[in-house]
Amino acid sequence: MHYFSDVKINEEVYSLVYGKGKVVFTLPAKQRIDGFYAFAVEYPNKNKKVYYTIDGYPDWSSSGESCQTVFYIKDVDLNDIDIQAPSKMLSEKQILKYKSNGTLEMQCPSGIWRNTNECPEKMVEKALRKSKYYLFRKEIQE
């Protein structure tokens, strides 16, 4: 059984990238095919609509790097999410170095920190192009 097998319109969800959203479209269960988009979520803070598979994979992820980024809001414990500001701002050179090493994190619109490999590439590129270096930090090793 897939995580979003019983998803319904108007259900509240939480995206690790965009924050709180509401389901605005669902494909009838009989018409769903594994790996294809089955529902859409609208995020009011960015006025953005994202399509997801029934496993919660977003439309912006590539097939080789797919991971679930959306969950039912009741399943998310927001107390455990790291939303702290970075201790120091990275330089452009450091950002590029950490990105090539796979150890660069970006603060998403939801407020949480995600590895840039798990963020929409357009979002990362836009932040770099606009010199928003405060949105980046070196990944914290636990």
C-alpha cells in the first residue's frame, strides 16, 4: 500500500520544501498508475501547485534522485525540525565547494534545511543567481 493511496481533496499536508499545503486535485484510484502523478497540492505561501505520485514524490525531482517530500500534516512532528539560522554566512566559493561535495544545505521556504541535492534545482539556482548566500550552510554532521 502506498502512503497516499487514500488521499482526498482539502486534506492538509506538509512539504519538507514548501511547508503547509492543501490537496487541490486527486486522480481517481482506478486511473492511477505507479510512478505517475496522482494528486496536486497548493502551497499558499508561494502560490505554487506541485504534483505528486502516490508515494509523495514531487514533479520537480528526477527519477534517479526521487524521495518523498510531502506527508500528511498529522504525521509530522514540527518540533523536531531544524529551522535555526546558520552561524555564519558562506562565501560563493564555499557554497560551490560544498555543493560539489554534496554537503551543502539550503533553507527551504518551509523553513527547514535540506541538502541541495534534495531541493528543486531551479530554487537553488535562483538563490545563487540572486546572491542569497544566507540561505546556505554546510551540512551539519550528526
